[in-house]
Amino acid sequence: MEEKTRVVVYSQEATKDLNNIFVYGTDAFSPFSAETFILELVTKIDELATKYLYHTECRFLPTKSRKYRMMRFFSYQVVYRIAKNRIEVLIIIHSSQSKNTIRKARSIKIQ
């Protein structure tokens, strides 16, 4: 089955999450390590343009259409929604965070 290419867009929440991950990485490790990690994460997220069906349905946001998916990247989970013409990255959270945060992602709107 051939998947069509879709544009990947980030919610404001996901952009804030990336920034917070970078700040944490800078404090805990080094600016170079944090930048490398973010670049690898963003590269993986951008691959969702064609590989959006490779990842499992988000079990905290079940739907009949299975449009909410979750991609794992080390200890982080990227929650995204498959829309008609684009992939909407909703949130990026550490796996130790509350699953209620994931459930709230359903209400995130992207312009």
C-alpha cells in the first residue's frame, strides 16, 4: 500500500515541548547534545510526511478511523493526528508524564 505524502505541521504545544526538551537537555547535558537530540527528533517527526501509518494507534485516544497515532523516540512520545491533507503533531511528552496529558491532546486545534 502506497501512502501519499502529507505536510507535517506542529501545534503551539508541540513547539513549546521541543523548546522545553532543548532547555532540559542543555541544563542536564550540554548545548551540543541537546541540539543533536532535537535535530534527530525533528528529522524523525518530518519523516511522518510519508511514514505516518508506520506507528501504532494512540491507545489513550481511540477512534474508529485510528487517526491519533503515537511515535516513540527514546523516552519521548510524539502524539500526532492524521488529517485529510496533513499530519498534525499535537504534543511531545516524556513517557513518565501523566497519560491525562495525552488525553487532552484531542482538543488541540491547529490553524
